[in-house]
Amino acid sequence: MKKSFLLFTFLLLSASLPQAEEAKVAVGNNGIAIPEGYKNFRLIGVSQRSDDQTLRAILGNDVAAEAARSGKTNPWPNGTILAKLGWKQKPSDKFPAATIPGDFTRADFMIKDSVKYASTGGWGWGRWIGMELKPYDKPDFAQECIACHSIVKDQDLEFTRPVKLP
Amino acid sequence: MKKSFLLFTFLLLSASLPQAEEAKVAVGNNGIAIPEGYKNFRLIGVSQRSDDQTLRAILGNDVAAEAARSGKTNPWPNGTILAKLGWKQKPSDKFPAATIPGDFTRADFMIKDSVKYASTGGWGWGRWIGMELKPYDKPDFAQECIACHSIVKDQDLEFTRPVKLP
């Protein structure tokens, strides 16, 4: 009876993972589909960019989070998925010294597979724009990503260094 | 056999949740223990503060995340736990337009229980300082929190408005 209850709980939890809506979004960007469940990925980092006035949250799937917490991110292990979520920044109307997120700008993804993505630095690169998650879908998109990320080729083409956590 | 495997998987997942180390930290701050598993809470928001030059990530437990995603955060439901994690900000040495997290500064928590914490605005308030998570532990700490958070009494004493997510 107890086993059945636990099994039922497990199946219920599995079935209720909030992934369905994201899976519907059209495949785009170098043949990459938007990773399922990315909104529930774990914290890897945060940043603010003065060039485009955005705030960012960098989240990672379980492989990425475990790598980040154990300091094994150079290279990031195969199976890593990093989600970079951005919002236009704005001042808080409640606390003027705070800058907070406004409109959602885009979701960028880096998916590590050193075999599958060998020709693009070991990473699959994807970008979706705005709340409607419109695929960025440019012909040379991966090369556009790499052109900038090559600045950090000494840290596996990834700008984000995981935040320090107690 | 299949059921046994699923049950085993479920028990294994339950047992491997990375909560043990956090539970060791001393109880402090208005009698509140540091919430277990907070590093794996889900994204609620990010912010930057110019008054103390910090970057923040605001994470929430499942109750908080579900409330945030369904827009039911005024009031936040009982059972909500919000974790506000802060880092001293610094410029990126790889991408000068980016401001990124440096040293971890503190972890603040708000725990919603309108009965248990009726005398402190319906929230339990806790703060731990630095990588060693030293309890802040001041006698009038809850009142110190409320004094500032009363600015946002029209949004259940909570500054953070959940980020927009697709």
C-alpha cells in the first residue's frame, strides 16, 4: 500500500512537470528546439549589461548545476544546457536604488555535445526573441555566436562563471 | 519489475536532494532556520542595487514559483519561501559592458505563514551573512526588515515582482 502510494506520487510528479507549453514552440536556430523545462533550471549566475541595458539570469539543467557546484566547468560536461534569460532593465518605482527587470527580451541557449556540435565549438547555439519566443533563425547564427564567444575560448566559450554559493 | 524500478528511482531522487549541508547551519534570526534546499529554488527575479553595489537573485520554493507563474502573489500564499541571494558586483574582465557577481554577500529569506508570523506582517524574516552564513541575529531584526519593507505594504511587504517569463 505504502509502495503504491509512493509510486503514484512519483508518477504524479513526473506527469505534472511544466514542460508541455515550451515543447510547442517551433524548432529553429541551427535545428535546435527550445529546451524543455528551462524555466525550472537551477541558478548559475546573474548579470547586468550596460551595452543593451538588460538584466540577465543564467540557469542550468541538472548536469550544468552539478558541474557548477563542483567547480568542473572547464570544459562544461556533455549534456550541459545553459539558459540565458534577459529582461530590459528599469528603475524600481518602490526603491529607486534598485534596477529591476522589465520586458522579457530573449532566451539564449548553449547545449554542450562535443560530438554532435563538434563543428560549432562543441556547443549548440539557440536564440528565441521576446515573449512570443520567435526563433532568431539566421543562416550563420552559430558562427555569429562563436565570433563573440571566442573572447572566452579559454573558458570553454562560455562567458558565465558560476556564482559563488555557500 | 517496472514498478519496482520506478519506485527505486523515486527513492533515489528523494535521497539525493542536496539539502544536508545547508541544514547544518545554526538556527538564528528570529528563531528561523535556514530553509533547506534553497540553492535549488526556482527563479523569481533578479536585481541590481546601486546603493550597495550588489547583484541579486531572488529564488522561490515550489509554492512561491507556482504563485509567481500564475500571478497570484498579492498576497503570496502561505508556505511561500523567498530566498534573496546577493553578491558584490564587479565588472567582467572578459566583457567590459557586463557587470557580474563577485563575492557572496548574504542570503535573506522571507517565509510566509500568516498565522505563525502574524505579529511580523505574516512573514518570517531571516538573514545570513557571507560564505560562512553567519546568522545576522539582531534582537529587533524583524522590525528592522518591516521598517523598510513597509514601503511595499501594498504588495504584501515584498519588493520583488516576479519576472515576466514566456
